[in-house]
Amino acid sequence: MCGIVGYIGSREAYPVIIKGLKRLEYRGYDSAGIALLNGGLKVYKKKDKVADLEESVIGKDISGTTGIGHTRWATHGEPSDRNAHPHVSNSGNIAMIHNGIIENYASIKNELIKKGYTFSSDTDTEVLLNFIEDIKKNNEGTLEEALRIALKRVVGAYCILLIDKNNPDTIIAARKGSPLVIGIGKNEHFLASDASPIIEYTKEVVYVNDYEIAIVHADELILKNLGNEKQTPFITKLDMELSAIEKGGYEHFMLKEIFEQPQTIYDCLRGRMNAETGVITMSGIQQYEQQIMNAGRIIIIACGTSWHAGLVAEYVFEELCRIPVEVEYASEFRYRNPVVNKGDVVIAISQSGETADTLVAIETAKEQGAIILGILNVVGSSIARKSHAGAYTHAGPEIGVASTKAFTAQLAVLIMVALKIAHAKNTINKERYLLLCKELMEIPDKVAIVLLQNNNIKALASKYKDAYDFLYLGRGYNFPVALEGALKLKEISYIHAEGYPAAEMKHGPIALVDEKLPVVFVATKDSYHQKIISNMQEIKARKGKVISIITEGDTVSPTLSDDIIIIPPADEIVAPMLSVIPLQLLAYYIGVAKDYDVDKPRNLAKSVTVE
Ligand code: M6R
């Protein structure tokens, strides 16, 4: 939520910041702004996208070698020019950008109003900024000191960047709960919410920790904690190429990411899974293998698409490892006083590794003695650093707001972990174990086969794009896939869609069925197949339109379907990695057919860093 970029050095800051904001636009895109120092302080901001900001500054003075920029996902105050960041303090000297939420802003605002401060926006950010300025004025101290005092009173999450007209050689930054990466160049520094704006300039970065303040000059980076003690910056080398964050000839990131899946799943398995010998090497979880084997319970915590991956994992772990599993929405888990026993294993699943609900939920579980394993895509992310151990999904940067390749990579990792534990616990026989290892390794090639259905699915999208509602049904391992298909459609095409376990339909949703309702069946050949055929019949009897995802060789489902999408045969445990692909493409093409911005659907942001 909200993207932040800063630059200090000898280049012109504006192009660096604008390019960076475009890369971070997936984090929020309802307004954007930039502040530059060059003799004075210049601030430009605009409702809507970064491109609108760019257009609005044509002909204006955009020079300066120090600057900060922001792309916003609104929390306090509607999307508008005046609520866009950067905000400027009452004196006109200090500009600030912020990602996060200041929860106690109202009481601070009241104090400041009594002192005569005025506000030109509805944001919590402007309150914090003037609070800092007020402390600076009263203490006659530096901006850094004032910031430190202010942050001790602040409740909430933040990553903030500050520049001061009277101190143009410095950017001051601080974080708690919202990410901040600093790229180290030659006599220049780059600051950003993630590494994507930095990667083309330097691969050496420092991930700033919670409760740290960074004092950044062109030639020096000083890190301090809130107690004013210097911290040693830990420099990490980025393992990412620029091409990974560009569209590579595809019309949208979402389509590129859907088509990347044969490779991303392979990258996730590569070096870990040896299907011939059945050896699975996962160094990240090795140390905790015994605890997972002996866990009384596994609690999976996640949100959105990652939560759907967790639901598939629930079936897989229970089936293979015989360990009870609970899958929790992170936002609910945190606030319902959950029972966590010492020795429970918590698996946090998150693409971004920054989702605030998930982050807070694992902190709660950790305090109660659980072991936290992170299944994450973004290396070095906040959840990665809060977890005891885990495994990265290695899917590469996912830019499209609708998650696609992250889901299949999460499944690949989760299935590998389950297989490894089941093998160690002896809850799976050798034959089935080796078969599943082989099945998993075959998935990348089979995904490539599913992708050959692209044109067929595009045609289906144009046939069904005007429907008002969709129902997605699946059973067993394919039930979470039905949920995921419905979520994708909602996000990208703004069509109401619901996912249900197919058998649950007769307990209510069947009342929705008429000749206008498309019902998508995820009906691959598995142990539930006969049952789902009966459910198809129930829909057909009520004249619903049936679109079925079926396994090659199935001769019954086509007789009950208006349209079919055929996928290769696969064991039911790995089949969700195939059956989800047509649903991703269907949502994508319906969104495109309706002329929506599928990479940046309305009201959404890629990384949800507010609770
Ligand atoms: O980064 P995370 O995996 O923690 O994100 C969780 C959800 O916010 C995310 O999956 C969201 O639902 C996506 N927009 C789904 O496409």
C-alpha cells in the first residue's frame, strides 16, 4: 500500500523518482506526487496515476538532485490532489511522504489545532509531519531529533521520508511495519518500498529494520535506532534482473505472469526436488523438520489468494502427513484471542511478505510460542524476517495486482514440504511418495500444455463477458481453486462471482441458477468426480450455463457442459496447479474484453500494508 521513492546524489532526481513510482504503482495508484530540493522546495501532486502527474508537470521546474516521490492507496481522506503526498509542513520547509497508518493521529491533530496549526488535507500524514515540525521548533533541535521524539508517541505503522529545504543534502527516513530498502550507489543513494526502482542502478541494498531511522546523504548512510545508537547497515546483494520487472512484450503484467508459470514452478522445484531419487532438499525448513513432524497442529495464516493456497495445503497436509490443519484468515486470527499451543507450527503464506494482517497475526502466534514458517515470494520481506524459518517460492517479482504465478509457486512449495514431512513421518508409502514427486516435477510441462488453450479461453471470455454473476464450483482439492477463480474474476472484471464447494450449492446458491448464470465447474478427474458430475446435472436441469474444466479423456462431462476446457491428467494433489490456469486466463480476458486496467484494478493494491 503506497509506494515510496527517494533519491539523493548527483543525477537529476525527477526521472529516477518517476520511473521508480511507475514500478511501484502496483502498490497504489489513486494519486501521486513528488517533492524536489534545488534552492527551494518544489512539490507537485496529482490525483490518479503517475502518468497524470507527469503530464501535470510539463513546462514546470523539475530540477534538483534530491527528491522524494509517492504513489498512494488512500486510507485517510479520499483520493484527490490535496490528499496526495508529499505533504508540506506549516512552515513550508519540510516535505514528507508516508506509507502506513498513524492510528492516534486524531488526538495529535487536536493538540496541534489548539496550537494554531492548520491542515490542508484529511490525512494522518500531514498530522505527523506537523507534529515533527512542532517538536523541532519547541526543542530548537534537528529534524532527526524531532523525528525520533515524535515516533516514540506515534501508534501505528509507517515508512516515512522527509526532506528539509534548509538541509538539502539529507533525506531522513524511518520505518515501522512498512518496508524500506536503500540502494547504495557511488556517491548516491536510492530509497524505495521495494527493490524494483533500485535494481537498474545498484544491486547493493540495505533493508531498514523496524524502529530504525536512516540519515541519508549522497555519500553516506547512517542508521540509528530510536535510542539514537548507531546501527551497522547490513548490505545485501539483490538477486534480481531488470527484465524480471518489465513486461517483455506482453500487453499486461498479468498475462506475462500467467505465461511465466511453467518456468516459475520449475524454478521453485529446481534444486529442491529430485523426482528420481525422491530426495527433497529444503534447507530453509531442515532445522525445524522434527518440530513439524511432531506438531500437534499446523495453523496456516494468510489472506486472499495466499489463503486459497493455504486451503489446498490443508487437504494435502492432512492427507499426506496426518497432522490436523487449520487455515485462518490473518485478519480474523489476530483479533479473536486464538488458542495457540507451544509446539504448534504456523505457516504464513504471503507473496509480498508485507501483508499487515498476516504480519500482525504471526507476531501474535510467535508470542504464544508457535514456530513460524514463512512461505514467501519477496526475499528479505518483513514476514521473512519475523519467521523462524521457511522457504521462498522463487516466482520472481509479481507486478500484476491479481496474484497468479505466486499461487502456483506457493502450491509447489507447500506440496514439497508436505511430501518431505510425510516421508519422514512414514505416513505415505514409498510408491505413492515417488509417484507424487514425479507428478510434481511434470507440472511445469503440463502447465505449458494448458496454456495452449489460450485462444479457446479468450473466445469463451468474449462469449460470457456480459454476465452479471458467475458461480464457481469445485470439490476436494479443487474447491479452493473454485474460490480462487471467483476471486480473480471479481478483481479483474468487477463481475460478481462466488466460489462454493459443489455439494454445498444445493443448500442455497442453487436458487441463483437460471439460463443466464454461467457456472464454472472445476471438474478434473479425481476421487470426487462422480459426485461433481451429479452436481453438473443439477445445474443443467435448471438451465444454467455450464463451463467445465475437465481432464483429457473425460467423455461424460462434455455431454453436460456448454463449454469445456481440457487439461492434462494429473494426480488430484497436484491438479490445482493446472486447473487454476484456465480460470486465471478467463478472468484476464474478460477484464480485457471489458476494457479494464487488469494490472491495476480499481480500489486494490498489490501489497496491503494496512490492517
Ligand atoms: O502478498 P500476499 O500474498 O500476502 O497478499 C495477500 C492478498 O492481499 C492477495 O492475495 C490479494 O488477494 C490478491 N489481490 C489476489 O489476487
